[in-house]
Amino acid sequence: MDSNEPTVRERSPRPPLDVVIEGYERALFLDDFLEAGRMPSVSDIEIAVCFADLRGFTKYIDDLQSNSQESRAHEVLSSYFQIYPKAILEAVSMLEPQGESKITADGEQIRKAIVPSMFKTLGDGMMLVWELRGTSGIRDEVSAQILIVVATIGRLFTNLIKTRAKETPAPYSEAVASLQLGFGLARGRASRLDFGRRRPLDYAGTTVNVAARLQDFARPVGLVAEVGFCDSVFGSSKFDGQRAELKLKGINRPVHVCTSPEVRLEPSALFDASL
């Protein structure tokens, strides 16, 4: 070997420790960045999805910020987001076996299924997704339980607003009392997007889009659900809401819906096959 040829050690000197640490930190940053672009594992699944929208919050928080009262809005928003897990816990608790009785295998499956597989905040709104598995009877019962959860969310929200209005001086009491909540629900097949352990599940497809569109029709307050979400409830003689065919942006077919009695549909929202 020529004595002038550099050795392997000379060609690849070990970097100083601070350089190693700096490179490691860069690698962590890059890893987090690249994680956002990870290709998901995609599968087909039946879901029930609910979008909730807090009506009037944009004006409410703007009015409070104009008067340096942001903390009031922050308190309301924090309490508002706590409503959702409280409603889920209440539903799970209601399905607990009483006394010495034991829960059935189907009952246990239903109880587990009413815990959303995805719970995502959207500004002042919320998106919840439940994966529907098992027999058709179990899937239908889970959908019925979801309607109870939504009703519970509405009840807890009403109580929250009433309490805040009583505890808040005018004119802020009037502002918080004007807040309302609307829901859009749909059920059907969707693409389940699994990005790995470091990112939450997500879902895509027409079912998700329909639910997102329907929540905008739930005005001034209430629920709009696609027909088929829960036939045992919406097909019951006790159902006192209304039925309609809506035209939704991006959806070429009429969407058949059931609404709670509080919803007031604009004539322009109704589907007209002649158009």
C-alpha cells in the first residue's frame, strides 16, 4: 500500500458530538415533516359520521374580542368541547349491566362501538366517526345509540348555554345565549385511512361529504340525517320530524333526509328534478 494513501479512518473522521446532536435534531424534525406525507393504508368500511357546527360563534368571539373579553369566549369554548366526551361516557354508562346481571356479547360489542374511532375538532365544530361492524342488527343498534349520543350533546349544550347566560353580565349574557348547535349525520361505506401509530385515523368518501353538507342545513338548530342512518328511529310512528329531498353541492342525486322538528329548510335547498 502506498504510504501516501489516506487510511479509512482519515477519510471518515468521526464528527464532533455537537454536530451529531445537531444532525439528530434535524433528523427528528425531518421525520415529523415526512410523517405528514406518509402513504396511508386504505380499506373500505361502513361508518356513521356526525358533523357538529357551533352557530354564531364567529360573531360571538368577534364581539368579545372587540371589548377585550376574550377570556369569556375561551371559557365557553373549553366547556363546549368537554360536552362530547361527557355524552359518550353517559351513553357507555347507560349500557352497563345493572346489579348482578351480565352484559351479553352483542351488548358488549355495541357498548364498545359507540366510542368514536375518530374525534376531530374543526375550529369550533366537531367531526365524529363510528366504525360499524358485526351483524346488521348490531350496526343498526349502534346507529340508534349514536342518535341518543347526539341528543345528549344537544341537551348538555343547552344546559351549558343557560348556565353561562345566567353567570355572565349583560350584554355578554345575550351574546352567549345566541349560540346554537346543528348536526349533520350520514351512514354508509367510506375509505378508512390508516397513517400508522403516529397519526390518527381519517376517513374519506361520499358518506363523509354528505354529513358535512347536511350539518349546514340544520338551522337554526337541530339535526339533519340521511335516510337510512337509523330506520328503526326515523321510520317509527313516534318520529315527529320532517322528511325532504335536498340538493347538495357536488352530489348529483337527491339526498333523502329526516330532520328534527326545529330545523327550518329553505325552499331553495329542496331538490327539484326538473332543474
